[in-house]
Amino acid sequence: MIAKNELKYRGSPPVCRNMWRSISLSLLVALALGSEVSQPPDDVVTLEWAELKLQENTSDISAVIGNARRMILAAQFECYLKIIHDPPWSEAGNYCNRTWDGWMCWGDSAPGTAMQMCPTYFQDFDPGEKVTKVCNPDGQWFHHPESNRIWSNYTQCQVHTKDRVKVAISLYYLAVVGHCLSIVSLIISLIIFSYLKSLSCQRISLHKNTFLSFILNSIVTIMFLSVSAVINENTTSSNSVSCKILAALTQYTSTSNYFWMLCEGIYLHTLIIVAVFVEEQQLFWYYILGWGFPIIPASTYAVARWLYFDDKCWISPHTHLVYIIHGPIQVALVVNLFFLLNIIRVLITKLKETHCTESTAYMKAVRATLILIPLLGIQFILMPWRPEGCIGYVYDFFNNIFSHFQGLMVAIIFCFCNSEAQTALQRKWVQWKSAWGKTGFGETPATSNHFNYHTNSSIVETSRANLEHPAPAARSEPKDNSRALSVMQQGNSGEAGTHGERDAGNRLETTGI
Amino acid sequence: MGTALLKHTLLCLIVAVSQCVSAQGCGSHYEFAIEEFCLAKFKLDMQKLDQRQWCSWEDTVELYSDLTNCTYVVAQGMSCYWPNRMVDEFFIQVHRYYFHNCSLSGRLLKDPPNRILGPFIVVPILVTLLMTALVVWRSKRSEGIV
């Protein structure tokens, strides 16, 4: 199976999905490790080289039918069936007879050059390149001048292999680095969100589940990339069930990523537009959508793949069955974008009517999710339009960054850039320092009581503390003021009792970015 | 193991004979050699199988592989290039006799036809939309439960 990292399918549908790229680039890494590679001499490209290669690699020739050999045999069988069933040549003039050239089937051709796409038997063959066979005007196929044998030109299939191997290896390392960084940053974010009890609320619970989903995705992806790079060396373990289970698991975690982002969007939508003053929502359905539902596309994919396209380790991306996974993911992204745009629309229209403080607070809540959705989705949008040539490599580079560093981006946008989390961390830090008897920031331990951030303290008290304490970052000041103002507005409006007031305040507290 | 040894011995004999006859014996000698040697064995092997199994790829792939290998080795021994026009005609004969009823596709990995692929893709998408609507509706409904 050829890696589709360069993705040049002239004349075939652009099945270009990042996940498959990352999987398929591991195939090219395996190529570098040198399994089932054809090394024909320059002038003669026929079956014998595949056979010789197989004979070199296996001690007992009759025992092992290699993957390439089996594919070539099947192609030969179907070629002769096609030859006996195709109608005879109906046009006038000379033509070259239908034939099997050892690797591919050629039908009756008029004089000229017949073309087909390169086969996928060998890992160094690019199925985006073309095979040509010349038919002479006298009705004979082209004979190679040196060996005087009928010859098809397969040289284009592997002309760029060395370059592509280099690119694939570097992209592989980029993928592994991206996922490792994502895992580290997401674990740190999880620790921050779990440890700082003051931040606990429903939205943070959803964030924690999203982070967990991304961590699982990164772990499984790294495992799968490593396994698939190794498994190509060993042709006898072609039906390894554990590798297929890992492939299905990769699809599950990838889907659950996007569905957790959808849960975040739905939660914000419900919070801001649909049920503004509701008691806390039931998170049960969100958990179902985020963890439970992705089982459906993943298992459907596993069944379909097992029944209809059961290749080694389910690694080949050259099939439309991948849309079983990518269809729901794209639907989730589009629906999410729709929800978020709806929120923006409502907030903007509200801005025009009322004062901006509430809307600003909500807007900040939405901002993070709105930044993330395009970042997650951009790979699906840009993927089909890969430019050719050298720019294509740059394109691959950026696409890989977008896809493999997603966890890191989520951690940064949802946690490290979250001003709530930053403020809470700073308070915690000052608490620790004062607890150890140090006096940083020129304060006496007595004033640290302002930052005794119990969860059941009054929101108004803590807002006042915000106003008194000089904000460490200048940019958080306006937000603090607006938040305090809005909380006081909520308190004064008398919409609900103290319970409702605290909830409204809680909501605004923790939804500020 | 014994048959393999016999095979190789017979082959060397034929190769030696043909080498004496002609250096570029890609004409009738080659045709004769593959029919006498390769086809005979293939006929015997196929007779051992039930006729209904002739179209089963799993059952016949080994025999087909042996046949192909045999024609290849004979070609090498006769200094012919492989494949050639004789090989084409030989296999056309074999296929006309044994495999003319077999399905034209299904041995190579290919996507299923659209009538199968379509539902596989469309159903998860529809279920996704349904689940999303369900979750939105449930979270909306909790407004009533205060």
C-alpha cells in the first residue's frame, strides 16, 4: 500500500483526510525500513523482479505468498477474465491486442500511448503516478530496444520515492512530537482544573471531559502510528486482530474529540440562548453524546471494513469507507459552527439593545469555542485542495501541525489563556507563599484573607476583593470591573432569590475568558 | 516435498532439451513445454477439486500460483521473456475452460458497490443529526425542571 502523503490522485476521488495521512505516512516510514520494495533495473520492469525479491526475503518459497504476490495474482486472474469477456475491437485500422504485462491489464488499444494509474502492489509505487504503454502503428506493443521484450513504462511510479520518504519521516516525527506535547499540556490543564476547586462548574466539567478525550486520542494515535510502521515489516502477521482493534479505537477517539467539542457548543447554546435562567443543566445527555455516541460510527466502520475492505491492519486510506467516520465528524463541526454563529447573532443583537456588560461576558465565553471550531475543522476544509509541487510540502507541514497539535491548542485556549484559571492560579500561588510565611508582593499575611476562595463565599465579596487587589495583568481589569458590575446588576435586579443570584454570578464568573 | 523435487528435476530436463534445440525457442517449443508440463499438473489438481470450487478464489489461488510460476520458470529456462504472447494465449485457454463462469471482480480489495456503501455512510450521519437534536431537546427541557 502506498502512502498517500503526497496525495496526487489525478483522476481518482480526493480521499484526503488528515488522520489517514498520518496513518499513511507511517507506511512510508515502513518503506524506509524496506519491506516489499521493488528494485527493478532501469530497462526491465517485469514480474521477475517481484519474484526475485520474494525469493530473497523468504527461505521457504512455497510457504509464504507475500501480499504483493497475492495482489498481482488476483489482478492477473481478473485480467484474463476481462480479456475473455470483453467485446472484440470494433474500430477499423491496426490495434494492439489485449494483454497482461505481468503487473497490469491492458485492453485493445489504438496506436498511441495507453495510460493507467500505478498499481498499489509495492510500497514505493505512487498510485498517483501513471504507467504508460506505447502501441506502435503496426499493431504491435512497444518492444524495449535493449532486451527486445514487450515493455510497459513503470518508471514514473517510483521516481519521487526517495523524496517522499524523507518528507514522510519528518512528518511522522512531527506527528509524534505534536501528540506528546498535547498529552503533556492537557494533563497539566486537567490537573489545574481538578485541583482548583474554585473553578468547578458545569462548563469546566465539560472541559475536563474534552481534555480527557484529546489525551486518549493522542495516546491511541501514537500507538497506532508506531504499530503500523512496525507491522509492515512482518508480512506473515497480516491478519493481526489486535492491530485492527487499535485502528477501530483510533477512529472512536478521533470521533469523540469532535463530539465533545459539539457538547461544548450545545452547552453554551443552551446556556446563553435557550434556557438562560435555568438551574444547572443535566450533563447526562452530554456524556452520552461525547462518550457513548462515537461508538456507533466506529463500530459501523469496523464492521464495514471487516466485511468489504479487510486489508492489513485496516490501514489503507484508498477507500470510501473512511467517510463513515468523517461524515459524522463533519456534521458535528458544521452543527457546532451553526450553534456558535447563532449565539454570536443573539449576543450582537442584544448588544444593540442593552448595555454591553452581560453580552461581553458571554461573548468572552463563546470566543474560546469559536476560535477552536475552525481550528479543528480547517483540516477538513482545506484538505481536498492540496496544491502540487513544492508548495504541497509546505501545505502538508501546516496541515500536520493543525491536526497533531490540536490537543495543545485546546489546552492553551481553554485553560492557559482562560483568565479565570490564570487568576485562580495566581491567587493559589499567593496563598501558598503566604502560608509559607513569605511576603511576596509586599502584602502582610493578614490581607491574604481576601483570597480565601471558599466555594460558598459570597460572589459579591470576591468581586469586591477583585476590585481591591491590583490586578496582576492589566487586561483583566476591565473584565473584573464589568463582571463585578454585572454581578451587582444581577443582584439588584431581583430576578431571583440569593440562590439564583449566586448561580447567575457563578455562571458569569466561570464563563469569562 | 517429493513432488517439488520431481518437478524441479523434470523441469531441468526439459530446459536442457530445449536449450539444445534453440536459443530463442519462444515459439512452438515453449507452447509445447507449458502445455505438456504446466497444464498437465494443473488439470490434475483442478480435477481433485469439486467443479463448484473452481470459482472460489481461496481454493484455487495456490494452484493458479503454481501454474503461473511454472510458465515463468519454463520461460526463463528457454530464455524467453515473460509474459509473452504465448503466455497470453495459454491463459486465455485455461480461463475459457475453467473460469469462464467466475465473477469478474471481488478478489482485489475494492469498495463495495454504491448501494451498500451509501447506507453505510448515510446512516451514521443521520444518527448524528438525530442524537444532536435529542441532546439539544433534552437540555432545553431541563428548563422546565427547576
